[in-house]
Amino acid sequence: MRTREIPGWDSFRHLKIMAAVGREFGIHLKSLEVMLLKDIGEALSLVDRKPATK
């Protein structure tokens, strides 16, 4: 499912969720990387590629 298909979804929620993901997994996500994500599959791939910073 793409973010634009989710009722009530907006860019602020997108950023908040991805910031929480970054904190949970101890990774640094760049703003541009986060804004370019189109679906959950891309988000999972991004998280898998990032080394933990903790």
C-alpha cells in the first residue's frame, strides 16, 4: 500500500513515524531518504541497509 492511499496520511505523520523507527532501531535516517519513501517495502529496505548508531 502506498502512503497516498492511506486516508488521513500526510507528510508530517510520515516524518513522525520514520523518526520513531530511527529511534527504535538506533539508526540515522536522512530527511531526503525518508521523504522519497513510497511504501512500507521501501521503508523496510532502508532500515535494513542502515548501520545501528547506538
